[in-house]
Amino acid sequence: MLEPKLYEDDFLSTWGKPDRTSVVAGEEFTKIDLSLWRGGAFSHSHENYVIWNYELRDLQLVFDKDNQLVTWKTSKTVRELSVPLPDGPITCSRVKAD
């Protein structure tokens, strides 16, 4: 299950490296539609956030300075996200279907 406070390493061991990464400042999140994002709260401060994109999973993950998941965006269900892709099976027990 996706939940706040999972670490980047949990996703690396599950799905491997993201297809694309970027960095955005906290105040930049005030310029996007937050209703599409799920998960925990984050600050609109000057803190930078790292965004990971998994293209085939239609998933964007946002991590804080401590490498912990703070929010995410996807059109997939938890069950759909847990289906293995051709790149290999899901092995991480912390990121799983309900």
C-alpha cells in the first residue's frame, strides 16, 4: 500500500530506478491542482522535493529532504500498481496491495 513515510529505497527495491526525476520547491506546489495528489501533507516552504516518475505505472512520487514519501499522484488503484511489469516482480513487502 502506498503510504506517507515510505523511503525512496523501498521503491528502488520494488520497481527499480524511476524513469524520470525532477526537483521542485515547496512553493511551486501552490501552483498546481493538489486535489489530484494523495497522501500526507507537505510544507509550502522553501524546502525542495524530489519527484520520481514511473511512466508504465502512471505514478508520480514526491519525497522530502529525508527521502520519505510525502505525496503521490496516479490514476491506478493499489491493486493495479501491484501487478508485476515485464521488468520483474514486486519483491518489497512494504509496497503492496491491501
